Amino acid sequence: MSQQPEDGLERMFAADEAAIRDDGFTQRVVEQVERADKGVLWRRTAIYGAGLAGAGFAVGGIFEMAPHLPKMSGWFDGVVSAVSTAGVEDAVQNASDATQLAIVAVLAGVTFLVAAVTLQNR
Amino acid sequence: MAGDRQAFGRLVARHQASIRALSRRLARSASDGDDIAQAAFLTAWRRRSTWRGGSFRSWVCTIAYREFLNGRRAAAVEAEIEDMPGEGGQGGERLDLMRAMGALDASERDAIALCLGAGLSHGEAALAMGAPLGSVKSWVLRGRAKLQKALAAYSGA
């Protein structure tokens, strides 16, 4: 207790607290903290590793599918002409394949990042 | 990181008696209380990024109280006062204090342990207990009166 006891009760509480010896308690806590940190290190490595692997698969998937996707310049021209001729709804329909892949990849990355940050703070 | 741990170790060494005293009073057992205190310090380390400054001791007291609520209240049996070592040559007085604490209602005991024992303000205790400020003040007042009556033999209590 850092304060001066105000009455008999607080004096008794202060005496009770003063009678508690460390007896290795601090050392045990510090050892637990070290063990906990090692656990966090492994968990972080596993999560970041999984995240990198996931990102790699996502990028690889894009390259794998590249030959089958419409060329971006042609796709863009197609969007412009589609907007001008068929209206916005049709343009969105045409663009959906490529953008969906990009959105899924970005969402996967954000999910991994959020999971890593959340778990490492636990 | 190692420097952080060393600094944290110094904080633990400085405040361990306060936190253990609080935890022992809540659990009414030295060994269970020390387990709670240990868990509280570990939680404090893990959540150190959430500490908003202010009193480290009050923050860890609040964590210790929640650790107690999270699983130890059910295990708190009738005062295991034989578990309390008679350190410091004041065993009789300490045992009587523990007995008197054990006779209080749970809310009164918790409020007394947090406010009179650990030195938290009524507001801090209300926040830790998730109770209205007025209730905490009332519990402290009633608990203090009961303790003073039970410990009248010790002059000034």
C-alpha cells in the first residue's frame, strides 16, 4: 500500500499485505511470460506462413488463369463499348469474372491480416 | 522484447504483494489467490497494448478481479484460513481479518477488498465490478461497519 492507513482496518489490510513475501512469485510470472511469448512466436509464424501460402496460391491462380482471361485492354475497351451500347448492367456482367477474382484475392489477404493481428494480441 | 520483459518483471516485483493480497482476499485461499494473481499478471502482459496509462496497480487489480469472477468464485469454499501462512508474526490478526472478511456478503467482501484492501477508488471498483457507484459505496460502508464490529478487539479497527 502506497498510502498511509487511515484507520485500524486499513492498517490491518496494510499489515496483511506487507506480510506477503515474494518467495519466487515474480520469477514464476516472468518465466510464464517467456513461455507465453514463445507460444505467440510459433502462432505468428504459422499464421503469417499460412497467409503467405494463401497469397501465393491466389497470385499463382491469377497467372494460371491469365491465358483464359480476356486481355485487360480489350476488356476495358469492351467495358467502354458495352457501357455506351448496352448500358451499365451489361457492362458489370461482362467485367464480373476478372473483378471477382481480384476481390476474392484482396478479401483473402485482408482476412489473413485481421486474423493474424487479432490472434497475436490474445 | 527482452527489455520489455525485464521492465514488466520489475513492475511485478513492485506490485505482487498488493495483487496477491487482493486475490487471496477474494478467493479466501492463499494458493488459489496466488494462482489468480499469476493469471492476472500474465493477462496484463498479453494485453499490455490495451493499457491506457494511469495506475498499473489499479489496472492489474481490475484484471485480477475479473480473473476471479471468470472461474474462481465457484471454487471459493468456506474460508480456508488454515491455508493462510502466518508470515510476519501477525498470524492472529491476519486470521481474524480473513475470518471477518469471510463473514461478509460476497458483494461487500469484493468491494472492501478492492477499495480498502487494494486502494481502488469507489469509481474504479464500480468499473471493475460492473456495478453502480452508489451500490459500491453502500457495500463498502456496510462491509466496513461489519468489519469494525467483528474486529473491535483490535484497537482502532
